[in-house]
Amino acid sequence: MKELFAANVKEHDAIEDLFLVKGKNLSVGKTGKPYLVVSLMDKTGDLEGRVWDDAEKISQNFEIDDFVTVKGRVSSYMGKLQLKISSVTRVDDNEVSLEDFLPSSVVLPDEMFSHLAGIIETVEDPFIKKLLLSLLEDKELSQGLKNAPAAKGMHHVYIGGLLEHVLSLCRLINLVSAHYGERINRDLLLAGAIFHDIGKTRELSYKRSFGYTDEGRLVGHITIGVEILDGLIRSIDGFPSELSILLKHMILSHHGEYEYGSPKRPKTLEATMLSYLDDLDAKVNSIQSLIDGENGNGTNWTGYHRLFERYIYKGNGMDYSETEEVPQLKREGTEKNPSLSNPPEKETLTLIAK
């Protein structure tokens, strides 16, 4: 049973515990002596390890995606923790609990899947509803949707992350559809959100460490997603050709720009909205995860974020110390009209799904 997690490792710790091998690389130093670099992981994060003695022999004991018992001591190198490994022993899969090694959504996949089914029930267009139900009824696709992360490294990088991302988009769509009114085809926008990243169920590998499948590297999730969508559409008699094209366009254009890997730029209102909402949800989750992961680093700033190319300030102006006085705002004219000093309670806005 695993006892020590990567996030809790400290300098000078002597370690003998279970990890999942994320990567390994046997190299040769300046003196001609081989050494081994090992990337270890569990559900809380990564830990880099190095084997300086008997590197070639120890390297033969395990492969990438193996569960191993690692023995060594933690030191600090250039401000980063590093494990000096003395031994690595492969462990049988039956002896470990996968939940210890892969991060997962805080909400259970089946619970999220039930929420998604409820959202699909609100769809009025008969063809779109039948298409979405066929997705839920496909065992392979539905299982992939429950388990896949939304990305390998950018956002929602955990088991169930893709489904969590899709649900978040659906909730955002309900809000913006109510805001912009009847000119928005809510059913089309919801279907685009549910299908936009469905190709990641086959692009990404997530049974062990997160990575890419051969199909994912060679074809990519956008092309895979269009293939999946087309297959489901072909199984529905009389599916409107224009609706088919609009849905495919949403998958093909959801990255927004050519330089971001989008084969097409958004050319419909719904495709444009999906692209911006997708980008918003991904970035918010990425920044939230970054802040959560560095809450204990003793500074108001996160480390440098390579993709955002900046540091992120962790404060948001909502916390005041006990010594700070919170100013009381007084609106002009309240002396003449006392009722303004006691405004009515906020009205609750109820969004009714169309």
C-alpha cells in the first residue's frame, strides 16, 4: 500500500515507496559513465529521480508505465527536489490501487454522466437529441467519455476531466443562450460542446500515465472526432445534411485559429461561441489548478507558467486581514431618500432551459 505521495516529499527524506514510471532515459555523462533519469508519478504530482550507480543494470528491471517500488534519498538541485535512487523493483499490477497514481475529478464519473443525460433530455431538436442519445448508448464512447482527461497537460488533466469540461461548457451554454436570446441555436451549441473533444477518447492514453495513442499522434482528436460524429450520423435515417455539416464545422473550428491547430476558423455564430467558451473554460481550469497546486509555496505568486508565459498572482481581493477595516460605501442622495440605504434583496434569476 502506498504511504508517501509526491506532493508530500521533502528534502532529506529517505524514501521506499510505490510510484508509476512516467518516463526513463539512459544517458552517458561527461566521464563516459552511464546514468539513468526516471520520471515518477502518483495522483499528487511528479518526482524526478536519478540513478548514478549501476544505471544500466537497474534500467533493465522496469519499463515506462510499470508500477515500481523505489528506494532512495531526496535532495535539492537548482531549487527542485530530486530523488537519488539506489534501487527500483517492479511491482505486479494486482498489488497496487490505480486511484493512488492517476489524478481524478472530485465528482464521480457516473454522477457526471447522469448530469449529462439530464441535459440531453432538454434538447428539443429530434435529430440532435437522437444523435446525442446514440453517443450515450455507445458503450465504448460513453466509457471513454467518463474516463478520459480533457488534455495531456493544459487543462482538466485527470480521469474524468473530459466529461467535467463538457459539463462545464453545457452550463455556460445555458447561461449565454439565455443572455443572447432566440437567435442562438442552443441545441446545436450543446451538441457541439458534447462532441467537440470526443476524439480525445481515442487520441489520449489514460490507463496508466497520460500520453498519446498511435492514432492520436498520427491523426489527432479533431479528425478522429469528425469520424466518430459521421459514423453516428450515418446510423440515423434522414439526418439533415445541413445539420451534419454545421456539427462537423464546430469540431473542425473549435480551436479558433489555424496556428492553434484548427483546420477551419469558426464561420457560424454557434461555432464562434463554442470556440471562445472552450478557450475560457480551459484557461480558467488551468489557472485554478496552478494556484491550487502552489498554495503552500509561501508566496503570493505561482511559478512561471510556460503556456501562459507569465506568473500568476494568487490573490483576488476577497480576503482582508483582521487589522484592515473594510470601507462602508455610502451612495449619494441617501440622506434625501432613506430607502436607498436599505436596498431590496437581490432578485434571483431563474434560467429556464429552452
